[in-house]
Amino acid sequence: MERYCCLSNLRINSKVDEQFSEYYSFETTIIEQLISIESEKRLSVEQLLSMFAKVTQQRMKKQHNSTKMIIEQLRAKLRAKLRDRD
């Protein structure tokens, strides 16, 4: 039922559900552009793929940086514990 309501609101108002929008802002932007009544505002396949590739790269870089930061923090803790043991 919830899915039905969300899709109905999307068709009627051309807007994505607020809760979905909070968690998936990038996806919301894409959906709203794809369903735009004005054809010039709608994304082409090339634009869609380009946006998706760019955001995917940014997310992967962010994830990689987070992983590196966690590894460095763990190394620092391990060094501190080894120093304390000596």
C-alpha cells in the first residue's frame, strides 16, 4: 500500500516522497528530472550515465578515504598498545 501511495503521489504531484528524498537525495534528483513535464529538463541517457558515474566515483573515493582513515586509526592504537607493553 505504501508503495502504491508513493507512486500515485509521484504521478500526481511529480514529487518524490519526503522520507525517500531525505535518504536518497541523488536518486530523488534523477527521478524528478526524469519525470519532468518539460522535455528540455528531462535527462538524456548520456546525461544520466554521466551523473551516475560521477556520483559513483565520489562515493567510492569517500568510502576508500574512510577505510584508509580507519586503518590509520587502528594502526595508531596498535602502536600505542605495543609501546605501553614495552
